[in-house]
Amino acid sequence: MSPEEIQAVELLRRVPYGRVATSMRALPFLAVARHIVPDGRVVLRMHAGFGYHQACNGSVVSYGADNFNSGEPALWSVQVTGTAELTEPTTTELELFGPGPHFVDGAVFDPVYMRIEPQLVTVHTLGSDDPDRLCRHAL
């Protein structure tokens, strides 16, 4: 893995949720997802009831996560672009996800899992070249 990919994996492991973006019926959409990053691949858990996973499966998607609402002084954003495929997580991966919510928009949570094979990874930081250092400048 490149240094940027290693940094992206480390940063993604700091937050549990992000947003997956693709198109559905020729319209763009974003959906919230829980993620883990085993072996440098992003694995997502989403609610099957929305059907978003059907639009993502076999398509190129972008998955982004950040720490913008964390209160941390150094802000970062990671974006992973690649092909999403439905998957059955391993027992270890299920343990990394932890328990899911009981309900989503009033419906019982029905988990579905997708694995993204990263083809393009970007990391952006605001205020610092190193997200572990304190931010010295504000936007």
C-alpha cells in the first residue's frame, strides 16, 4: 500500500461511520454506512430496507468519512473510490462492526454488507499536514 493508503486506513479506523455515494436511476445519492477496514479493504454495513445496496452492488462508489464534528483541532477527510460488491462478513468482521441499531427510520434494522476494493484513495487535512498535530491556523 502507498503511504496515502496507509494513512487513509489509519484515519478511517478512528471513526465508525461515513457516507457512500453512487447513482440510482441516474440520480446521485448519499447514504450513511458503518465501516470497518480489515486488510486495507473497506467493508460497509447498511440497512437493506432502503435498497441502496442494490444500486451499489457491482458499481463504482465513493465512500467518505471525516472527523469534522469530533471537536479535534486537526480536521481530515478520507475518500475511497472503488467497485462495491455484496459480501458475507467473517465472524471477526462481524465482531469489529459490533451491534447494529435496533431500528432505522422506524423499521427493524436489516443489515447488508458490501466490500469496496479501493482503486483511488484520497486524504485531505485542514490546518495541518499531519492530523495528529494540533491545528495552528483556522479557515
